[in-house]
Amino acid sequence: MKNACIVIRDNRNYFSGTEFEKIVAALLDGGYASEKIYLLSAEEEQEFAQTFLECKNFFENVFIVSPSSALPEIRAKVCELLKVEKTDTDVVHVGQKSFFFFKSGRAGEDIAREETVPYLDAKYGVRHGKVVLRAFGVPEQTQKKLRENTVAAGKGAFVCTVSENDGDFRFEILYDDKTSKMLVDEATRKAAESLQEYLYAVEDIPLNVLVVELLKLRGLKLSMAESFTGGGVAQKIVEVSGASAVLFESVVAYDNGSKRKRLGVSRQTLDTQGAVSDETAYEMATGLLSTGDCSVALATTGIAGPNSDGSRKPVGLCYIAVGTQESVYVYKYILKGDRQAITRRAINQALFLLYKQIK
């Protein structure tokens, strides 16, 4: 099958792409990729008509995304061009061809996932299965090679999608019910092997949910001390139902005085090594463990920017400490991006290190 997408934008409002990209992604996740995407203005009636008629001639399914205010007019125009009666439904059929209408944004995404994909599955008599691998910090070249190799291994039977959010990587292999299970299993095995140390799950489970589940499974109690991440790691943990069973405390030790008084970081360490240092991160974590209230500790300290802290250390430098009563490990990173991007990446990095400590 061949699919196209026509996106109608309102020139009077700022356009970021979020208005349609999740709708297209939802269709792609279901196995229905758009071979072409056309971006048009709501005011360009003639261009819309020409584009639509081209899509009608060359594509089996046409997805039309429009601001809700313009959708009735767009739908009426489509019916006029197709020479069918006007309708207020979300899909119009002419022979074997289908024309779908989506409101921009989340409402359209929900329709795409919950109604359009099942409709297309029924139309083509296809039942889809999927395999999802989750990993963290996968280099761009490794991502590209993984996708290329998996598509090739599928011999045309796989649709592979890749997404990454602040280092958190999701790889999906979509296949239909006619695909050999042996082919799927072998492709999954090779994909998992290629991800190696980056892999954390061969199922679609978010990193924070996996960490909470593992803490429960191991019977561990977690304490955290965060400086530059400002409680962001704790927030990801408490988002998960049942976090109260595994989280003892979270301390936002932003000021050096808090690091000294609350966590026992020595004044000498702060004066000689600085708040953003291997030694400070280590002492923050051991300070939590010394109370005897937790079995696992995590600590973060760093410089999120936009300016350095006067120590000549670069923006993006951070140290993350994680460990148990037996040993504490400290990891150094120099992260890129603005203040928000650095903080988000550090939060995910901390969760991944915590996962590796307790797996």
C-alpha cells in the first residue's frame, strides 16, 4: 500500500511540527508509514486541491491533518473534489481508497492509534505484532546500523522505528502475522546483541518503572541526594506507582552548607576539590549510606549552565555516584545542550546507572 499525509497549518500561529508529527508517528508505529508529507497553508485553496487530487491518484490512503477550526471546511472541500455527499465522519471511502481526517495535536494522535490503525489492519486483513527494545546512550552510528541491519534481516517483513528522548532509546520491530516467528526471534537476538551494554529491556518498559520494579524485587531501599538535578531523579521515581515501598528519602542538597550539614561532605573536600567533583559526589552518596536507612544510594552534582560556577569547570560537567554499603562508584560526564537539556539527560543517566547497579 502507499500512503500520503497532507498537513494544513494556520499561518497566523507559530508552527513547530508537534501539530502533526505524533499523528504520523502513531500511524508509523501501526505499520502505516507516509511516503510523502505535504505541508500547506489553510489559505492556499488551489494548492490544496491540486495536492489532494495528486494524492488521490497515486496513493491508497491519504491522511489529512488540520487545525480543528479549519477541519469542517477541509472535509467539505475533499467531499467536493471526490464528488461525494458531504459528511462529518473521520474517514471517506471511494472504491479501495480511504481519506482520513485528523485534528492537529493529541486528539488526532489518539484517533490515529485507537481508530485508524485498527481500521487499516481490518482493511488489509493484517494483524501486527511487535518487539520493543529499550536502551540508553546508544551512539548515533550504532542506532543507524541497528536499523539498517534489522530491516535487511527482515527481508521486507519488518517496519523498524527508532526514537530517542534525552538519551533514552526505543527501538521497535513491527511485523505482520504472516512473518515467521523464527525470523522475528533471530532479528531480536541480533538487535539485542548489537546494543550490548546500552540495553536495559527487551520489552516496552520505561527506565524509571524498571528501576522501581528491580528495587522491589531485590528488596532494596533507595536514598538520593541531588544537587544540580534539583530532585528530578526523585520525581521520576515517585511517578511510578508503588515507589513508596522502595524510596526512603530524597535530599536536594543544592547549597554547600546542605552538603556539609545534611550529608557530611567535608569542608576540606568542598574547599579543595569543589562542589562539582568526584570526591564530593562520593561523599554525598556515602553520607546517605552512613545513616543505615538505605541499601542503595545515588548522588548527583554538576554544572547545568548557562554559566559555570566560577571554578573554570565547563558547563555540562557532572558527577553521578551510585553504590551500596559494599562499594560506591562515581561516573564523570560532560553533557551538551542548554540548561534544561543537560539536566534532563543527567536525570536519565542517573536512572540508567542505578539500573546497572541493581540489575
